[in-house]
Amino acid sequence: MRIADGRFAAVETGVEAGPEDERHGPAFPGLANVHSHAFQRGMAGLAETAGPNDDDFWSWREAMYRFVLRLDPDEMETIAALAFAEMAEAGFTTVGEFHYLHHQPDGTPYDNVAELAERIAAAAETAGIGLTLLPVFYAHGNFGNAAASPRQARFLTSVDGFARLLEGCRAAVAGLEGAIVGVAPHSLRAAAPDEVRAVAHMAPRGPVHIHAAEQTREVEDCIAHLGARPVEFILDELGADQRWCLIHATHLSESETKWLAASGAVAGLCPVTESNLGDGIFPARAYLEIGGRFGIGTDSNILISAADELKSIEYIQRLTHRARNVLAPKNGSTGRLLFDGAFAGGNQALGLGARGIAQGRPADIVTLDPAHPSLTLAKDDGLLDAWIFAGARIDGVWRAGRQIVAKGRHRAIRSIRARYGRVLARLAA
């Protein structure tokens, strides 16, 4: 392959390598990370001690609130830079940042309304990763327009305020090659239906992301206040289509599963985080059998690994159905199915257009270490199986033709980690 101006200028097979050509291991296109809260990388592993009462998503959320109230813009940028660099090392070449940290800890806006969006953009530039910025609209504490708590003050905005924030976000990413701005009404808990419609209309051609049906309590509250289940309401009343990505969509009825698959929207699956939080099990087998689209996201960034997200989708189904290769077609590779599904769905969810190793497309490439033992007998689709299930190591990553990972390490990981260590030391003081 030959690269020019960040794109594949030529892709050829059966050609002898020349003396000046670079040689690398098996290659595949970079993946899209459809759902990230970058700042949560800073609390990874800090919420794994049992409390005095039963722990669940809601108790974890309180721990997250305590952490987020302490972050200043410099600290947030530093944490995001590490998260984004680790995503590149893990095989992601674009991230969808579900960005809901907008204001100072007491809710007072920064002088620059897009201050923290600019910090996300700066972190993406440092890491060299592609960015789809998804500023979050968050207005209420729960269904029925319930008042938000003081712990949520950093997130809150009005519809008019969000419009100003959105313009600031567009300006913030203007200098990033290929950056996209969408919108993210947080959830039906935090945004009333009319507000979700208004926010979605602010990005008529961009992606729309929303949390949906992550928790059974959320489903029950939605039925009580809106008369329908969350995914049912989003599809029926809000008209979700191919621009939309429903994050989690964990608790689906049989009819919702069919409806979501038929809508063309993407289910944004984050199985590592969903497992960590005890959310529940997405009906992956039923959904994929009828052509449902999905992408993968690292969400809370408790562990940043594209391979772990992919294999978790399958392994959860194996435990549920007590069978192996549950999602693969007959005589087909599970790794291939998972990769192809996440690749297509992820690119759609982040508004990236046509991608892949083909002439004229962005040169986003991931290569595997050819000397890794798991590749010894692997060939064809087995190379993906070896990466996803057997730990074959990523060696190199290129984004828009620029190498950002070599020998498994991000080019700037030492300096990024050093800054991160200083930030965490201050937060621990």
C-alpha cells in the first residue's frame, strides 16, 4: 500500500516489497470507539471496594460525582490525553467523546463556554486520535423534569445555552483534521422529549447519541412517566434513525430488539463497563440474527481495550447460552463477525463515512506483531481471532497516514504518563 496526504493512494496485492518499503505484520483498519467519558480514566480501579450497602450503578455514580467535582481544566486535559493515547495503543483510531463536563464545580460557566471542549480537542491532538465530539445536553435530575442535584451542576444547561455551547464546540475542533461534532441528549432521565427533539435538530447531518435502557430502574421510571419503555419511546416518539446511536440499550423487550434492528440505528455496546457496573446483558444473539447494527465503546475507561470489548460481547453470550461461538455464522469466524460489525457500526455511529483499507480512504491502520506466539498458526480470519481471543499484540497504529503507535507504545506515552502521574498525585493529596 502507498499513502499520500493521509489517505491510501494505492493498495496492491502480490507485489514484491522494494528495498525502501516498510514491512509490518498483519494489518486491519482502525476501529471507532463510539462511547467514551475520558475523565473517568482517572478513577479507574478506585470504585472496586464494597460499601456498607449493596453496590450498583447508582452507588458507583455517587463515587464518580465525588471525583468529577475535583477536576480543573488542566487535569481533565491530562487525563483525557492518557485515555486517548491508550485507545490508540488498543486499536482505536477515532473516539466518540460523550462530553458532559461543561462548567466549574459549582455550575458557574467558564468565561469561555467551550473551555473544556477545547481541552478535549487538545487531548485528541496530543494523542493523534480522530475525534467525534458529542457535547451532552443535560437539564434534569430524573424523569418528570426533576431538579438536578448540586453534584450534577457541572453538566447542566438550557436549550439556548446548549446552542451556544455547540457553536463553541465546533470552533474548538476546527483545527483538528477530520473532526466531527454531533449532539448527545444525555438520556430520557436528563432531557425531556421536547428538549431531545430540539437538540437533535441542532445537528441535522451529524450523529445523535443518547443513553438508553442501561438500568432496569430507568426502564421502570420511563414507563411510569412517559408510558413506554426507553428504546420504544426513542424509536416511536423521537424517530431515531441511522444518525442515532443508542448507548447500552441493554434492557430490550423482544419487540424493541426487532424495532431497533429495523430502524438502522446503532446500538453502542460497552460490555466491559456494563459488566463492571452490573448493568445487565444485551440480547446480542437475537439482535445480530436480524441484522442489528452495533459499535463498541470504552465508556468509563475502567479498561481500554478494543479486543476485550469485542470478546466480552461473545463471552457474555457464551455464559448466557452455555455454548461456544454463539454469534458466529455457521462455519464462520467469531472474530471476523465481531470486527466487521463493530467496524461498520462504529463508523456509522461517529459519522465517519466510508472507511477501510482501500484506495482513496483515510489511512487508519492497525498492525499486529508478527512474532507473537498466538499468530504462529493463524491465517486469514484466524488472525482476528488470535487478536481478539488469544492476546496477539498490536504493534503499530497509523491515523490519517501518521504513525502514532510503534512497537506497541504510543509515541508520546512517556510524557503523557508523567503528566498524568503528577495530576493523580495532586488529586490524592
